[in-house]
Amino acid sequence: MNTAYFRADGACIGIIDGEGVEMEIPNAAHVVSVATDVSPNLIWCDENGIVHPKNKFEIVVATNTVSGIPVGTRVHLPNESVDIDDGTLELEVAMPTTMLVILEHPRYLTEQVEVSCEG
């Protein structure tokens, strides 16, 4: 077993080899024992200290939009990052292009999608 450290939002800060290893980690809200083969990129921790596997986003990609995005997701675009508060990302462009969009949320697997955009 190893020791995993999580922020209050559920994101795994890191995993230390060995069970019961106590280190002072800034911003760690939960300290939990996990199996030795667990990747910090594949798990999150709820407010009760229970570890869960991350889920895949269930989004819908259409021209100039991505919908079904969980609230609190950070979306990285080529020139900026935005936090989603209503479940939808609407992209405005001057000319037709394909934009790479990266979605990050503590409870979901980080995902990259390409969005076709029309000006």
C-alpha cells in the first residue's frame, strides 16, 4: 500500500511509496492509503475520504461548441484557459479552423478534443 494526498476538490496531489507515510503536503485535505499500482492521474477523492476511479467525460462536440461539460471543468484553449460554469463551451473564431480543446476536472480523465469552428 501507498499513501495518496488529495486537495479539497478531490484532485490527487501525489502518491508516496509506503503506507502510513506522514508528510506535510501543502493544500492536502485528505491522506488515504491506496494500492501500490494506482496512478495519481486515474483517481480522485470525495469529501468523505473515499477514493474513486476517474470517469471519462460524456461531452457532445459540434461545430463551434462543446456541451455536456461538468461545471468546474477547466478548459484549455490555444491562447487561454476558462472555467466552465454552465456546461457549455462556445467558440468564436474569425476564420474557419479546427481548435484543440483540453478538458481537466478532478473527477474526470483529462481529455483532448478537436472542435471544428466556422467564422
